[in-house]
Amino acid sequence: MAEATVVRVELFQDRCLVVRRLAIATTGRSTHVLTGLSPLIRERGVSFAGEGIVVEDLSVRRDHASLTDADTEIGASLEQERQLLAHRHLSESAEARRAGARARRAETVLEAARGQTGRALTLHDDPEGWLESLRALGDAHREALRASVQAEQRAQRTRLELDHIERRLDAARAGRSQQSSRMSVRVLADRPGDLEIRTVIPGAVWRPLHRATLTGDLLTWELAAMVWNVTGEDWEGVELVCSTARPGDHAHPPALTDDVVRTQRRGEVVVDVREEAVHEVRATEQRVSTVPGVDDGGEPRTFTARGPISLRSHGQPVQVPLDRWSGKAQTRWEAHPERAPEVVLRSTQTHAGTRPLLPGPVTLVRDGIAIGTGEVPLVSPGESFRLGWGSHDGIRVTRRRDHEANATLITGHQTHTFQTELRVVHLGTSPLSFTLLERVATSEVKEVKIGEPRAAPAFTSGPDRDGFCSWDLTLDPGETRKLTYEVQLEAPAKITLPF
């Protein structure tokens, strides 16, 4: 049997590359057998690298063993853990019984005092003192009842842990089938050296996980990898590399669709209305077609963990830190009444790291409080991006829109007037300054004319090329503000509008 040390593990999106180092101590031909390998290893997924060493033959064989035979220490470890939990459960159960008895005694004393309250208030020289004593007995009863419930919950949690350990211990004693592989390598060496054995196997993947912490105007960003390992191999103290490459993917031709040709009456123009999301122009903007995948902008990226990493093959997610950076963020409160009635805190920051931010979930922490989870797109180093940090509790915006249509009798010329009214109410306790944004319609058809919006009060800025307008507002607690604007659309009779 030979000892081959795992020195490097590279995780992809659907598999992993495990690099082992085998020391060849003699020259000439020799055969080395590696045991305890993943049962997922295939001969065609193995490659070698070594100066002056030639691999003449390779064979992989799978072994079957019971869990008890494979690792005799599992049963002893579980039994020791079971004994500790059983002792703790006995102690916590006894404490729960004592706490319950104290709560019952406190309840008995309280009920007896309540029964004497009427007589005591009549005969007692200090009724206020009696009532104060009665309140103290009530507080003592509540505290004893709270302690009893907490002790009972602790005992129940320990009982659940003990049941879980006992089920695992029963399974370990009975034994279950476990597969592993052994690899036989015959080499021809000109001189002693190290042979690098690379195996590509499925069963280990990673996904990016982000955490953003906003303290004042300072943003701290942490990038981590959520790693799963079910290869059947435990890796101890290895160099871990996370890559966005997809070695298992193959090129596929694009899907073909039919071009539909429609006819319409000559001279009639049918205009449709659509709501289109406006995206910032980004050189690296990509659309992630599948949620589980990792978008890298077309170029594979690698992220190396700081320091040696140990990963056991238990299938549980393990979080591995990869990168961290800090930078200034510009924050402002914004309201988009067309989408939601809340005022939301938005931050704009520049990516101050050295590697791209991969699309994925980001945990948001503001002033030490976790406020939820958002999404981050693919962001290149030095590129600015935005994040949302929750809504303001005291501001509410209501929106109402009216539509009035008119047409001339002779020419049929159409005039549509859209009136929008917004009411902003501040129910908080301190003044707030924020920006309220509205979007007016824009025309892509030369026959349809859309006039300049008339707002009261006037817009602070806009409309821009995408139709966005905004007011900069400052509201005091208890203040209500009314905002209105009107937009007029004109079109000839030959234009068919959807409203």
C-alpha cells in the first residue's frame, strides 16, 4: 500500500479535481496501490504529472465494506457522545422537575394571598403595602414559571439530540454498506521523485455567498464559498481553489425559432404599450439563465481560500471565506411609488476588490442588524453597483392615476390626458430627506406625440431619455405632502392605441 497525500482540491460547478502527491523512492519499475479513494473515480478521469516518471499501467477497483469494518472508531465515538448526553439529560430533567415544583409552590402562595386580599384591605393598616406584596408575589410566580419552562425546553432539546445519537449508534452497530476505490499504478522511474495524480470526480460543488455590512457610510464586503462534499473522501489541510469553469459542459447550437409574418390593413398603425426595465450600460452585464449556476462573464475565474481547509464527506454545506474588502458607500432614501409604497435606503458603492463579484445571494447587515437577503449581479473590479437596505418605517406613499380620452369629430385626432396624484405621509419621529421617482411614458413612434409633463410642485430633475423624473423632498414628523403631474399624449385617427 502507498501513501498519497491530497495537496490541492479545485472545485468546479459540477465536479472537482483532486491532486495527490505520491513519493516514488526507488528507480526502475514499481507498483503502488492507493486505498480509501472515492468510489466515483473512473480511469479515464485520472491523469499524471511527474518529471522522469512514466506511468505504464493503471487500474481502479471498487471495494465494499460495512461501516463498522470501515471505521471501528465511529461506534466508540458515538457511544461516548451518547453517555455524555444521557448524563446531561438526567441532570436537566431533575432541574426541570425542581423548577416545576418551585413554580407550583409560588402559584399556591399567590392564590392564597389573593384569597385574603379582600379581608386584608379592610383590616390592614397599610393597604398599599399589601398590594405591593401581592405584586411581588405575582412577579415571583412569573419568574418561577419562566424558569420552569426554560428548564423543560432544555431537557427536551437534549432528549432530541440523544435520540438522534442513539439512532446513529444503532446504525453504526448494525453496519451498512460503504464503497471505496483502490488504484493500482505501475510506474517506471529514472530517478526518485514525486508523482502528481489528478483525479476528476463528481460529488463536490461550490456556490458564491456574499455578506455586505453597512456601518454609516462604510461598506464591508465578504465573499465566501458554500461548499458541499459527498465524494466519499475526507480532505484534511488541503489548498482549496474554487473555479467558475464548467469542464462537463459541451457546446450546443442555439435554439431555432420561427419568424412569424403577420399582415395588417394598409394605412393602419397599431401601437402597443409595454413596460421595459431599464438597465445600466455594463460591459460585463450577463443574464444568468439558471439559478444554480455561476455566471463569470464568459471568462473562468478562480478563487483560492486563505490557508489550508479541511472538508469531510458528509454532504452538509460548509462556508469557506475567500475575499474581503471595504470602501465608502453613498446612501440615500428613495421612493418608487409605481412599484411599492415604501421609501427604501439605497447605497451606491464601487467594487474595491481585485476579483469580480459573482452573481449570487448577499446577506445584508446594517448597523449590526441583519435586515434580509438580496441579490448581487456580476460586478467587475472598480465598477459601481447598487444595493437596497430595507424600508423606512414611518413613510408611506399612495398613488392614484386617472385617464381622460378625447377625439375630434371630423379628423378623429386623439388626445389622452394622464393625471397622477401622489400623497406622502410621514408617521415617524424625526425629519427625513428622500428622493421620489416617477416614470412618464416615452414614444418610439413618430406619429405619437407625448408632451412635457406638468408637475406641481415642479420636478427637481427630469424627465430623462428613459422618462424618469424626481422630486427631492424633506418631510417633518406628522407632515403630509401632495404631489401631482399631468402628461398629454396626441395621436392621429389612423393610430390604434391600446387604451
